[in-house]
Amino acid sequence: MLRNESQWSNYACLGYVISALKKLGYDDEHIRQLVRAIYSEFDMKSVPDAEDIFRESDY
């Protein structure tokens, strides 16, 4: 089954984060801390809220 590329997945998001952090040379403990912090934000902010934060950021 093919999935719509725009379909949201918390696990896919975390996979992107882990992949990027490994490319940047982060150690396992820092990756673990960041993944936990991001995971907790999934319960605190909606997808549109997170999009707004990104669009309003300097990143």
C-alpha cells in the first residue's frame, strides 16, 4: 500500500530527526534526549501550531 507523502506520521518525523542528528555526529544520549523532547511536543502542539512555529522561526 502506498502512502500519501503529505500524510503526517509522528514516527516518520522522529525518523527524519534521528537520521539528521546522526549525520551531524550527535551521540546516542543526545539523540535520545532530543527525540524524547520532540515526542513530548506532539501532545502539546497541533500540526498547524508546529507549522506556525517553523514558519515564524529563523530556521
